[in-house]
Amino acid sequence: MQAELSYGDTKISLPVIEGTEQEKAIDISKLRGQTGLITLDNGYVNTGSCESKITFIDGEKGILRYRGYDIKDVCDKCDFLETAYLVMYGELPTQDQYDQLNADMGDHYLVDEKILHIMEAFPRTTHPMALMIGLVSSLSGFYSAQTKTEAEQRNAVMKLMAKMPVMMAWCYRVLNGLPRIQADRDLGYAANFLHMMFKDPTRHREVDPEVAKALDMLLILHADHEQNCSTATVRVVGSSGVNLYTAIAGGMCSLWGPLHGGANQAVIEMLTRIHEDGGNIPKYIEMAKDKDSDFRLMGFGHRVYKNFDPRARIIKKHCDIVLSKLNVNDPLLTLAKKLEEAALNDPYFSDRKLYPNVDFYSGIMYKAMGIPTSMFTPMFALGRLPGWIGQWLELMADPKLRISRPRQVYQGSSLRSVESKVADN
């Protein structure tokens, strides 16, 4: 199939690429060579930067699939490590592969003590994301930065997957003046993270299995989401040939932006604002409808999903279970439920398909678990880690790999002569 383009007296044919789900894209790789033209697409919102086999999204129909598996099916039948293996390597692991994955995680949980010195050198006021970006980048100094062969790549992947939750839990504890807790290789990935985050060294207390299961599900829901800002960053940085740790640190920098990974934190900040103003939900519902108001209803609607966010349907069920299980007496959580009900019953929001998204519920769940707001974006990064890794692995294996180098349309001054304005030049 070809697309015909006419420009003045020039007519060219451009190939149309079709994906396995009937998505179509015009291949413009030879456009500039044949016509001298480039395309302009601010934010790359209509530009396909790669071909990928990892994640499929249909925003109109509310579909999300990992490697062909529906997200609900994955959440119902897999844990996070199974999902991570699927996203990174293309297929669900066999029992032997799963056992080996768990063994590899356990072998790499230990973190070099010098990394602790890096943590302690940061001020206590440091945002955990700033600290985590520095720590992940530093791994290429502590461990082999060679990630060219398959064996080297797998070694780096296992190290990063194992050490990321340890460093995150330690960040939280060091910044809050708490003693570090070592990993427990007998626990699952999510349960181990909760153990390292919240363990009281003076008493024995098991991690609540329902809470661990809910966190595991949250990580699954964030595992990958096609070519979003941070994933595209991982690919752009990775295209220069840097090692895995550096590429992932680049993605984390991108994720930290409030328009990307900070959305669930914005939900809690919104609820805090409403609570401090007396909890007047009708007032803020009306403010959200007013285009002249500075108030926005955070955690509702989605740039990609034009219907219901499929992840929100799954997370809401677990959110209700966790809130009931923990029996947390928090006015913000009560307020969140009332706000959700008010928005869902208001035609203004339902007619525009502005439903609660994954960020609305994840922020509520993290808060109920005791995870502070400053740790919400690092939690996002922990869940997205397999997706970033899988995208990087796919990029490294691509025989058509080229360094990313976007073009631009220059709008500055044309050629002019220098006339110095500095006296006695």
C-alpha cells in the first residue's frame, strides 16, 4: 500500500506500514531525500518513532495489552515478576525460568555499601526522585557498564530489577532518619519492598498479604504504556549507545516531570486543597467546569484513553479492598470517594468521558499504604522499570537502530553581519 504526496510539480509515493492490529503509518524516512521536505509535529503526537512488539493501546476502545495479553487477564493470572519477564523478553516464563528469575533477584539484592554513602551525602530535604536518578546512574560506576552482549544485558537487567526496590526503600528510610532494612529473598517482589520500607526492627510483624497483592497489581498496571514521554526518552538516550543504567536514569528524569509521573501526587495535592477549604465538593466540581478557574480535576480523563482507562477499572476494585482492609481513618481518602461519586454522577464529566484514571486510584492506594506523597513518582518508576528495560532491549536488538536525531523548522534570524555594540572592542 502506498500514500501519494504532491508538492508543487513533485509527486512521490510513500509506503504505508500496517501493524498487527491494523494501525497504519506512512513511512517518511525517504521524504527529505526525495523532496527536501521534513514533517513538523510538535510533541511528536502523530509521529511513530519506532516499530515495537511490546504494548498495544487502543485509546478509543479502552484497550491495553502486554505482548498480546489483555491487561485484566495479566492482573488476574500473573504476578509482577511474571509480567516483568513477559514485557522484557516477549513470553510468560516457564516454571524453571520463573524460579531462576527469583533466584537471580535474590542474588542481586545486596547493594554496595558505598551507594549508602551517596544517599547520606544528600540533604534530608532532597526529593527521592533526585536521589534515585543519581543512584541509578551511579550503578554504571559500581558494576560493569558493558551491555553489548546478551549475557551482559541480562546481568545488568537482573541487577537493576533487584537493586531498584532496595535503593528506593533505603532512600525513604535514610531521608527520614530510619535504619536500613535488608532485603528478604523469601518474600515476593512487592512484599519485599513493603518489608524494606516499613519494617520496625524492634518488633516482628508480617507484611499483610492483601496489601502486598494490591501493590503487586499496581506495579503490573504501570509496567509499560507504549511510547510515552519517559519511554521515548529511554529509547532516545539508548540510541546513542549508552549502557542500560544510564538510559533508564534518562527515563527517570523525564518521568519526574509533573505532566508525566507526578499525576498521582497531584491528586493528593488536589484533595488536600479541597479538604483545607472545608471539603466543599460541589464548589470544586463547579470550579472544574469553569474554564476561567485555576482549578483542574486531577486524576480524571486521559490523553490516550478517550473512554474509560482500562487500568482504572482494575485498580478501583483493589482500592476498595485495601481501604476496607487497612481501615485507615484519613479524611482525604473519604473525600476522594465523595469526589469520585460526585464526578461520575455529573453529566458534564460523563458526557465528556472524564472518568477517574489510574492516577486517581493509585494515589489514594499509596496514601492508604502509608507511602508518602514524595515517593509516588519513584513508585511509578519501580512499576515502569520492566517496560523501560523491555523497550531498551528491543532497541538494542533492532538491526535498523540509528541514533535519534529529530529535525527542526528554523524560525530565527536569517544571515546578518556582526556589528559590535561594545566600546573599544
